Amino acid sequence: MSAPGRVNLIGEHTDYNDGLVLPMAIERQVELRVRRRSDRQVVLRTAREAGEITLDLTTTLQPQAGHWSNYVAGVVAGFQKLGWEIPGFELDVDATLPAGGGLSSSAALEVATATAIETLCGRELPREKKALLCQKAEHQFAGVPCGIMDQFAVTFAEPDHALLLDCQSRAMRHVPLSREVAVLVINSGVKHRLADGEYARRRITCQNAARILGVKSLRQVSLKQWHGMKARLEFPEHERARHVITEHERTLRFVEALERSDWEAAGDLMYGSHESLRDDYEVSCLELDLLVEISRGMDGVYGCRMTGGGFGGCVVALIEPGKTDAIMAEFRTNYLGTTRIDPAMFVTRAVGGPHVEIDPA
């Protein structure tokens, strides 16, 4: 049982503002080994920690402060609320995704767990309901008020395509990704924890900005309207809203650039996105900024930006496939020389969603 992580090409911190996002599933994943039990216990283990956690399916499940098992428990609780009779099972978790890297390891674990429960119960939820159940689990058990992007990106992923998702209507279409460009993900080596409060503060500030502007969400403010409304806002609402509204426009233009194979234009939009996240949304950090600066002017790099919630994690770059080795070497040399951190990095294609393999034994 596995589910991929995702990298967001553009459209950052817009999902909970009802905006557009453009994620793709990546060749890094969460892997589960699941075995049915004869009792009503769920036993959880992970390769990254010693010991095990037991959930009692005969009781009302409750979150444990700051523990990775919340992502599993929240999904189990969600299915129980739907009236599913879930058998006991053992679940061993391993991953090629870095936790806290901004690549949706939590959503991958949630969706993989939901897929495991579907398999154990011999039935399936509609995919949209499944993604929303996983999002709700993250809200209620992990304490992260995330939007719908991560769970939808993992659930609806298709090979060689990014997912253009309208987080207001939930309309989506798959955007082909040309083999003329490659996607490079570089981990800064700095971890973040969104539950620490900064993510929630950004969301509240955006809600305040929308209220002051008299709209349900910032998605309802066009770039043209923004110029006539922005004087109503002060810091930080003004800056946060400016990022969200301009990022929506950048996402539309980025998709258009991909569709006409204009890699330079797409790259410029990625740099613009990063600058907005750094200056207006204030979710970048020195290490992410350094990686983006290293990329500027580098032969074979079209664009680069931070991806994910921020405060550490990864950057994503659009590059020429034939220059991958040289580009990775230059990133490593310059970043290691400044930070003493050897950055993990990988080139990835877009992959499909959850995958199930059943052992006949």
C-alpha cells in the first residue's frame, strides 16, 4: 500500500483562500504494510521510531498532542463516523518522503491509510469524499487547518500530469507536463512544524482581510479590483492579501506558459511567486532564499521557488533535463559551502495516486 507525496509547482497558500493550485505527485512516497487482526485493535509502527502505538476501535479515538499517529487515528475516526465497521489491523509505516519537508508526507500517510481501510473493508469511498475525510482528519487530529490541495493532489494524481485544482469549486483538470523540462526538488535540510501556529496565523489574517474587504474569501477579489480596494487594509492583512491575489494570477499565467512550452516565462513566474512568499507572506527563511538565489542565472534552470507551507522544507525548480547532473552539483557545492548542510535533492516525474498490492499469502 502506498501513496505519493506532492510538490506544488505554483499556487502557494492559496488553497485555504479558495484559489487555484498546481501540484503534482512525485516519485517519493509513504509505504504501508497492513495485516488484518482478529481483534478490534489497530497497532501502529514506524521505521523512524522505536515502539508501537495501539488504538482501541471499541472506544472514541482522541488525538495525542504532537504525535505522528494522529494522522492515522484521524482517518480511522473519520471512517467510523461514516458508520464503517473497521476490523483491527497492524500498520507498519515507512517512507521515502522527508517529514516536514513541505512535500505532503502527512497527506500521503492519510490517503494511504484511507486506501488501506477501503481495502480491508472491501468497499470504496468516492475519491472526493475520501480526500475531504483526510483533510478533516488533519484539522481535527493534527491541529493543522490545511486547505484541500494536499489530499486532492495525492488522491487524484495522474502520471505525467500536474493537477490544476480550483479550491473554491473543486473543479480540476490535469495539465500535461512535457518531457522537455524536468522538475528538481531540493530539501533545505531545515524542518518546519505547521502546527506551531504560523500557518494558522496566516489563515486567520487572510480571513480578516476578506472580512474587511466585504468578500467571503480573497479568491473573490480580482487583480483589477485589488488596486481599488487595497487602501482599506493595513499590515499584515494588506501584504497577505496581496500575495494571495497576485498568486492566483501567477498560477493562471503559469499554466498558460506550460501549455505553450514557454519555459522561461514559467520560470519567471516561479521567481515572482517566491518573492511574494518571502516579502508579502513572510513564510520563507534564509536557507530557502539562498537556494533560490543560487539558482538565478544558473545554466539550465528556468525558475525556482519555495514549495509547501514554508519556514523550511524544499524548493522546486524547473530545469533542462540534459543538464541535471551539472545543476545538482552546482546547487550542492554552493549551498553546502554556505550552510554546511548537504542538501538532499532529486529529479522527479509526475506519478499516479495511491497504489495497492495484495500479498496472496
